Amino acid sequence: MPTASCGRRAWPWSRDARRTDRTPPENRPHENRNRQHSVNKDWLEKDFYAVLGVAKDATPAEIKKKYRSLARELHPDKNPGDKAAEERFKAVSEAYDVLSDDAKRKEYDEARSLFAGGGGFRPGGGAGGYGGGQQYNVEDLFGQDSGGFGEFLGGIFNRGRARSPQPRRGQDLESSLTLSFDDALDGVTVPLRLSSDAPCSACHGTGAKAGTVPRVCPTCEGTGQTSRNAGGFAFSDPCVTCRGRGLFVDDPCPVCHGSGRGLSARTVQARIPAGVKNGARIRLKGKGGTGERGGPNGDLLIDVTVTPDPVFDRKGDNLTVTVPVTFAEAALGADIKVPTPRGGSVTVKVPAGTANGRTFRVRGKGIRRKDGTNADLLVTVEVAVPQKLSDDAREALQQYAQATADHDPRTDLFALADRPRSSS
């Protein structure tokens, strides 16, 4: 029987969760927002007009004409193997993508103008101020927890607009599972007991004691954000009073102490695919922690251990088995029975004169593939040398040795060993 363990509470991953998150972009508005801000950061560092070689007041027709000329000149088909031309072609395409769009061009010009004069924008350093070239340290402007450059640009371009709390994706959960060799062959559905973060069962996620309700935070007025000024710009930070929730609890829930979150235990049915390998990690989409504020659920990651089988092993999708045969069977030929992994047996014909270690293929008796077909069973014969001989068997072997005394199987070996060797 397969066994599963989740151990202690499965905590959300910080950086790993971001790397393994494959939630569709439309379900990750916070990432879409950050991705847009990263584009704006590139705008501040790149002069697209210089890339295309046009003036800042160039007309759309002039920009289009210049782009077509450069695109024909730098196209990879015209410059095969020229990495410099390829990179220049990418830069020209990126510049045209922005400058050919009126809305993007306007936003690009506004962003660049904010940092014009007084030393301009320098990544990792500062930006020229509006009066006298005062320098601002980027980290001072952003703050330690402001979300980096995306939050900075968000404060500039969205000044005066309070943002409501965004949906949050549920945490990824980890579990371990031990399968038998047979269950791993064809796949199996197993129940897994999981513990994860979830809305508090006592207050149903409000954070307030039964009979009371949270009220709008008096500090941020329900936005979850507060503004601060830095160098003439307004920036948004999570409200310290309500911790970004937008709600304030006067009488906290005694179970969750006002957090609105608790520990949830549940059982999920996990389908393990056929042919899973020992040490594999399986991702089950949407089986992890519950999302917040309408966000998608996280994923469940299962680390699989497959117990070895005393008879069979695997080689890719094929199964292998070693079958002992007698000297007489190998020399004279025989039909031998071979066990199969799903029970029963098959008959394998061993031709006369079979050498020790020869492998035979039994089709359709291996691991089930993704397309529903089965791989093969590879049968390797091994000549078994008896440890004890009866008197009759010893006499028969001695007679066989006398009958084959004129045959030396090592003749070719010595012939090769005594061959003339080339001098170095």
C-alpha cells in the first residue's frame, strides 16, 4: 500500500514559489503589474530615439521609414551568424514597438522627462532632482519593503489613486509518498492528508471575535495603503495599522488573534501517473493552499519514493529481469518460463548455443507509457553453475569433457594476445 506523509505544516515558499509558479498570467495581476513596471524601468535606461537614429520630434512616418530601412539591413536572414547584427536587430525592433504606438510613446517620453537634467537616472545610484540637481538614493526612495522599482514607478504614474488589496495566490504545499514497485508501473490514486494555511474556522477569515465585525481602518480609510513623500514624489506603503488589509479589528478572534488565518487539515485524492520513477517530483495544479481574495490555489508538490522489487528492475520504460538457465538448456536450447511484473508468466524460447548474458525481448510487458502502450520486458539469461554434483552428473560431465577435448575456447584469445604489436 502506498504511504504518504506531509509532516509538519507545509510553509509557503518565498523565492522557490516564484520560480515554480506556472499560474496563467491573467490570474496573476500583481505579476502583470510588476512586469509592466520593469518595462518602464528599461525605458528610463534606453534611448529609443537614438537606437532608431531619429529626432525626438520625428513623425510616425519618419519612424516607420527608418525602422524598415534598419530592419532590412540587420535582419538575421541577411546576416547569418552575426551576433552583433542580431542584437542590433532586437534593439531596433524593441524601440520601434514603443515609438510606433502613440500611447506607449507618450508614456515613454513622460517617464524619460521625469529624470531629465541634473545627472539623469542612474541604476543603483540616484536621479537628478528638480531643483539644483539634488541626488536621491534609489533604496531611500523605494524603502526596504516597497517592492522595488515597480512600486516606485507605480507611485509616480498612479499617484492619487488608492489600490485595493490584490488577489493572492495560495501557497505551494509539499508532501512525500512511498509507492510499491507494482503501483508505480501502472499509476495509482492515493489519499494524502495535508495541513495548510486557510481562513480561520472560528471567525471565517474576518479576524474578529464572534458577534463582532471588523471596521474600516481609520488610518488608510480601507485602502490598505498609506502615502509618504520622498524627494517630491508620493509613494504607497502597506498600512502599518491594518497591515495592508484595509480593515481594523477592535475585538480580535481568540483563535487566530486577529490574523484571520488558521491551520486547515484536509485530504486530497492524488493521481500518480503510470511509470513514475523513484525520486520524481510530481506537481498537481490547484491542489495546494487556498488563494486569498479570489486568488488561485497553490500547487501540491509530491516527492515520490518507489520501493525496489526483488525480481524486476527498470531501464528507461523497459523492465529487466535476469533468469538462470542450466548449461544443458543454453547448449541444447529450451523453452523456459519467465515471470512477468503484473503476475503470471510467459514462455521464452532459448535457442541452442545461447551464450551467457544474452538478452531476449518480450514485447508489451514493460511500463505503461503516456500514450497508453506498454514498453517491453528484457530477459537476460545467466548460466547457473551447480555448486554440488551427484556422482552421475559428475561422470556425465567428465564424459562431455573428454568428447570435447579437441575444442579449446581460449584459442582465439591467445591468438589475439600473441599478435605482433606496433612499436611506439
